[in-house]
Amino acid sequence: MSVDPVTARGGNFSYQGTTYYFCNPKCNERFQADPEKYLAPDYQPSMPMKHGMGGGHGQSGMVQLGGIAPMGAAPSAEAPKAKDPVCGMSVDPASPRGGSYAYKGTTYYFCNPKCNERFQADPEKHLAPDYQPVMHKKHGMGGGHGQGGMVQLGGIAPMGVASATPGAAPAKGVSYICPMCPEVRSPIPAACPSCGMALEPEEITAEEGPNPEYVMMTRRLRLALSFGVPLIALSMLHMIPIFAHSLNAQAMAWLQLVLASPVVLWCGYPFFERAVASLKFRSPNMFTLIGLGVGVSYVYSAFATFFPQAFPHSLRGMHGQPDIYFESAAAIIILVLVGQVMELRARARTSSAIRALLDLTPKVARLIAADGLEHDIPLDQVMVGQRLRVRPGEKMPVDGVVVEGSSAVDESLITGESVPVDKAVGNPVIGGSVNANGTLVIRAEHVGSQTVLAQIVRVVAEAQRSRAPIQRLADKVSAVFVPAVVTVSVITFLAWLIFGPAPALPRALVNAVAVLVIACPCAMGLATPMAIMVGAGRGARAGVLVKNAAALEQMERVNTIVLDKTGTLTTGHPKLEEVVPLSRHNEEDLVQWAASLEALSEHPIGAAVVAAAASAQLRPHRVDHFENRPGRGVVGEVDARHLSLGNSTLMQEVGVVIPEEAAARAEAMRGAGQTVLFLAADAELSGLLGVADPLKPTSQMVVEELERLGIEVVMLTGDSRATAATIARKLGIRQFEAEVLPTQKAAVIQRLQQQGKVVAMAGDGVNDAPALAQADVGIAMSTGADVAMHASSITLLRGDLRGLLSARRLSQATMRNIRQNLFFAFIYNALGVPLAAGILYPFTHWMLHPVFAAAAMSFSSVSVISNALRLRNARL
């Protein structure tokens, strides 16, 4: 039987590198018992009548493909025998959805009218031997392929897995994974049975849709607030003397039951599911405690509302109504929902980093066919060896080699360097890099998942998943606290039942419930979110944007900070740093001549020269006979002088001799991290111009302060070793690594982490994204690339490295506040549970009244909130 990988009822199983999907757990079990039997060529699938799960195969209405299924169904007599020539989907000739079309004596059948229309528009294209069928996601009829059955491309695929066209990523079913427990996977979105977190897609696509879990939790929160706020206000009326004597307690109890039921039963339903799963898998967590406390509170309160006479008179109030806990149950559900919505929103931001990376490549490529004609094709149709045209301003669609033309290409995506690289025939280009000013024809070398950008995406995704979200201290304590509270509640019930005064059963029940209610984590649920919210607000005012709680927890523990060079320690924009006259002409003459030529070149290095002339109020002169020589420089006539500006290769071409003194001076300038331009007038070397990326004014101060705090500073850059050594020497950085690629940057971070170091990475470029994701704390400059900000957990809004110091102080203040909040939360529980159990009754005949229990819970929450608000005045 055919199975949809997204909703496979029987789950999946990987065997020898292939994942198989099953319609029923029974099929899965049989396959795992003897895979070779079911994969044998002579195996004949058979469909049992029932599988013990309420029905047999075929309930989903899936269509049998190709006559072959690993298990579960015999080949159908009506199996499709035709193939859609446009998309490759198997079609039943007896009932083709897209109709048919006869061409040159052959009838072709289509899965969809759109495929039929495309075929009729150009039959030869779709019948050519080298044509690769493409499965479109949408056909304009309300859905894509697969609504009536699984899609099979170009041959027979294992159950639920479509074979891929050459040069394109294989089509796969969506798999969901737990970010905290990576070993937990599911073919459908669900909650992790171990920790209770919502599973997230293992692979992020460029299409961004609403997170169903976030939408669901937000909807439940809105409803909970609609009913919960009036409920809590209503429950407080009896504390006001004027209302305490006039309100009908029983009528109030029934009204509270009506308001509490939707909050507890519908809004809190996912938490009860997770609580049951935690008990089933013997992994107690916060949801266990929430499920027990809320469930017992609601059931007990409902029982007291329906049967108040079942309680002794001493346990009933002045109107004969026992105390109820509806407002406590609703308040807990609302607080937990707020925390879940905040967490899901933060987790959604992490996937935006991968989507931003996927958006760096164009959606189409300009293909040059064998006959010389050009047309645009989707990126996933590009194959190795094809020739592609890249016009000025366009991005390289894939990795390749230049076969025609020359241009300057911005490769900051990979190297992080702001100076473009000149490309000519034979030079490699990288997908996603930007063609600056010339037209190039490239030959595709790496496509799909083999490109450099695809590898960066993979590294970012793996790094983000390997770094689990913050392990809340409350969850760790719950592993001990939950069993302890339940044990105390049971002991309380038995003790009151055996040794308590008559009537023993109601008193035992009331005290056992009181123990569970007072142990509910109201303040515990507020302890972390309140501090994070206030701390994040304080950070934003100081120019430190914190995206998740994990960053604040880890930042105070960081003992190694890795700094990118370009755009982080430096400004990221080339600037004319030095002008060296070598003849009778002065600096102003040299800059004015150079700016006159570069004003026509559109080269980024030339832009730095033009900017320097503009700041000195030197207007460019008219240029005659201008010529741009890619990879070497520019030439032209200015003020009746023949000028040449460029590298040493250009000087050789125009016959200019570079004296030894000038060559030595140029080498010294390169040693200082500058790009050297030679300027010649009438075949005589007139001067040198040095362009460099200057340091930010605060970089040295920040490095010195970090080292004073005992934090190890490492510089990481894709620039040359000579330039990196110069910058490191100026800043006093003892450790640096140069000429590293993006994936290598992530490996450096990983190596430091394996040495037991807690690593923060600060960067601003696309090439920094894998390292930012791998680091314990990723810190991006707001002046840099969006991808870097998406991959990081902290953004410095002012692009100033002093924000690093503010972020560390903020982390220290916030974590100190969280520990204080947790102390307040647990101290009330530690004192309240024994009192609720009646530990003082044998000595004083005093029991903790539910009103006082509720007041204690409220006071603990007020203490937590008040303490968290102190963060607003933290000094950063």
C-alpha cells in the first residue's frame, strides 16, 4: 500500500540507508523482524483484512504506484501503466485527471490539466531524451501532486520515497525532531514524549508558513485569558468583606466551574497529554507537576461543587460550600500557555536563519542551450556541465567555473571580506556570490546539495539542533520534586485516613489535595519568564537584543570569545589609508587623478578612492580614452596625461618600471593590511595608494577589557594570514586563525568547545552563520548581514563591540535574578507542603486553611514579580 511520509500511521524504519514508511505499526514490526524477506525481488505483498487498529489498509485512499510496495498490499490489477511526460507522475489511463493528448500517433496521459497545457505548448521539449521530469509543488487547482497518491519520479521508489532527478536534492517526506532530545523523531508534528517540547521540522525549506503549534497555543491562550481573567477576579470577591457575606457561595462555585471548564479541559488539554506521556515514559518534568496539580484541583473543586454535603460541616464555609481551587487551576494553565507561546516564538526565529541562507541563491538561472538560445529555468533543474549566463548585479546560481567574460565578484558570503575578487576565464565562482560589473558565462560544477551554500545551510541546521534549549532549573528539580510531592500527598492521605479525627476520609482528601495545590508551580512558572522578559527589555534599551533565554544563561559562563575580523573588529568598508608620492606630484594630485579614473570603474576599491577625494573636496577631472582592464586596473587620459592605476601586472603591461624602493614600500603597506594601487603618469610611477578596512574605534578597548576579565580572545577570519597578523598585533590578540572557510569556522568553535570551553562568537557576515549557530552564544552586529542576525541569539543593535561587555553584565544580573526567583518559589513550596499536610495538627490542632494556602501562593508570585522588576535598573 502507498503511504504518505508526513502522516504515516505506522511510523518509519531506516534500513541500509533507505527510510521505509508504513501504513500500520504491525507492518513496521514485521518489516523490522526480517527486512530482507520483504525486500526480496520475488516477495509478493499481501494485505491482511485487519491490523488491530480499528481498520485495514486503504483507509487513507492512497494510490498504488508502479505495482511495487515493500509490504502490505499486492499489486493492483488497475495499477497505473502510463507516466505523465511533464512531471513523471504515474497516471491511470482509464481515469487521468489531466486528460490526454495525442501527438505523432502516441497518446499521452496527464495527472493535471496544467501538465497537459505545458506539454501541448512544447511537446518536443518534454519528449527529448535529456529532459528531466520535474514535480511541481502546485498546479493551480488547489493542491499539488500527491493529493490522490504518492508521487514516483523516473522509476520505482521505496514506499513513500521519490527518486530524485540528477543534480537536484531528493524529494523526501517531512520528518520532525525534538530540539532537546535529538533521538526522538516522528513523521508527524507532535510533542516529545520525554521532555514535552513540540517537535520541529528536521529540514527547513525556503517557504515560510505558520507554525501550527504556535497558532494552536496562541489560540488556546486567548481563550484561556477570556475565561480565566473573569474567573480569577470573581474568586477574589470573597476576600472583600462587603462581598464575603452577601454573595451566594454555591452560586459562585457553579459560576466558577462554568468559567474554569474551558480553560482546564480545552486550553490545558495538551499539558495533560504531555503529563500522561511523561508518566508513561518515566520521565517526570514540569508537565507532570502541572498535570497533577491542575487535574486534582479541578476534579476536587468540581466534586465539592456537585456534592458539598459530602464534606463535614467544619470544612464548609458560612454558606455551606467547601473551598474550591478553580482559579488556581486556571491561573496555572494561563501561565504555562504564556511560557509556551514565548518559547515557540523564540524557536521560530532560529529557523529564519536557514531560510535567509536559502534566499541567498536566485530562484532561476539563465541557461545557454546547445543551439545558443537562452532561457530561464528553475534552479533545481540546473545540471552539472550546463552553461549559464550571469549578468551584472545578479547572483551566481550554482558553484561553477568562468568560461567567458571577466568581472569583479563579491564573495563576502564565503570569505567575509568586503573587497570583491576579480574573476576571469578559468576562475571558480561560488553560488550566492554577487556579480558586480561584467557579464560572465559559467559552467555548472556543483549543484543542489553539493554547493558551498548548501553545505553552509547544513552546518547551520546541525549546529542549531545540537545546542539544546535552556535546561530550566525547574525541570531538573522536577525530576526529584514531582515524585516527592506525590509521595507526601499519598502519605498525608493515609496518615489522616488512619490517624485523623472523624470524619477521616473527607479530611484526608482535603489535606492530600491541599498538598498538591500548594505545590503547583505558579511562582516557579513565573521565575524564569519574568526575569527573561524584564532582562530582555533592559538589554534592548542598552542596545543588546536578546532572542532567547539560553543566551542569557550561557553568556555569564562564557570564558572564550571568538571575534570575526571584517565588520566586527573593523568597519567592513574599504578606506583610503595612505598615499605615498614618488615624484614631484603631491598627495592631492595623486588622489584627484586616481579618483578621476576610478569614478568610471565601479570597482569597490575605486569607490574608496572616490570617497576620499570627495571628503577632501577634490572634484574628478574629465577622462578621455578610458579603459577598464579587469583583474588589473584602469587606464585613461586626464589633464593631457596618460594615467594607469592598478596592480603590478598592469604596470608591466604599460611598460612602467617599479623601483626597488617603491616595491619595498608597497610590500610594507601590504604587511600593514593594505591593498596597494600603483599610479603611473606618462609611463612613470608617480605614487602608491593604500586601501584598507580600518579598525573600529572601540575594538582595542573591548579586547583589553575582555582579557582583564579573564576571557580568552580569539580572532577568526577568512582574510590572508599577513593581514590577520597585522590586525591581531594592533589589538594585542595573541590567538588568531586566518584563511578559514565558513564550515571551518564552525569546526574551530567545535574544537574549542571540546576543550571544555564555553564559547561566544561575534560576527556580522553570511560566512559567520555556521560559527554563530555552533557557538554556545552567537552574537551578531546589526550593521551586518541579516543571515548572521538570524543565526545568532544576541544582536548588538549599535554594531559596537562594547555591547559584548553589556551583554555579559546583563547575563550575570539576569541569572542572579532567576536564582533568587527560584529560591522564592521553592521556599514557599518547601514551607507550605508540610503545613498543608497537617504537620502541626498533632501539636496545635491547626490546619492550613485553603485561603491561606492561596494567599501564600499569591505572595510567592508577587515576590517573584517584584524581584524580577528590579532588573529594569540594572547597570550595564
